[in-house]
Amino acid sequence: MTLPEMKYPLKLTCHCGAVELAVTLSDGLASARRCDCSYCRRRGAIALSAPVDGGIVIKKGADNLSLYQWGTGQAKHHFCKTCGIYTHHQRRSDPTQYGVNAAAIEGLNPSEMGDIPWADGVNHPKDRGDQ
């Protein structure tokens, strides 16, 4: 998969426009995945990878982002507190990476991305002691 005629940084916005991020992906659409953990399964978003170090710049609305954590508190899920749209999260599986909401990137239509692999968040590697 490749990004359709997009240039970095990509523009990611919430639904109401209160939050805007500039995003540089780690590996384009090749990193696309869904997760079946209790939270992601309900959210249903396709996540793309961006490095924590410089992959996301908050252009507008930092004060409008809310943080949600549960369980171990390692994953940090951010969403717009006005419209509720998930924008990004810092991953528990790899804290050096963000997952960003593919559907919130301007010009990217998730329905055109084809089959997206699923990550096994129910049996997380850190819960099994693999990492």
C-alpha cells in the first residue's frame, strides 16, 4: 500500500477541527493494523505508525486533547475532548512509536486501504512476559 499523492507531514484533524496534528509516518501504510484489545476493538480504528521522536507535531488544540489510560497505564490514548475523535496513542507494545488514526488523515479513505491485519491485543506480549 502507498499513500495516494500525499506529502509529509500529513495533516490529521479531529472531526470538529479543534485538534490538528502534523504527522510523519514511520513506514507509510505498510504499518497499518487494527488491534483486538478491549479498547481498540470498540474504537475500530486503523492505526498507522509514527515515531514518538518527531513523528507528531501538535499544530493546534493541545489543550483540547484528552488522555485515556487503563490497566498498566503504559498506553496513552489521545482524543479530542469536544468531538471525541481518537487522534493518536503512544503504544504499550513499543513506547517509541505512536499509533495514529488513519481515518483522521486528510485525503486518506480507510475504505480504500484493503484488508488490514489484526494485532493480538487480547494476548499482549507484555502480559505473556515475551517483552
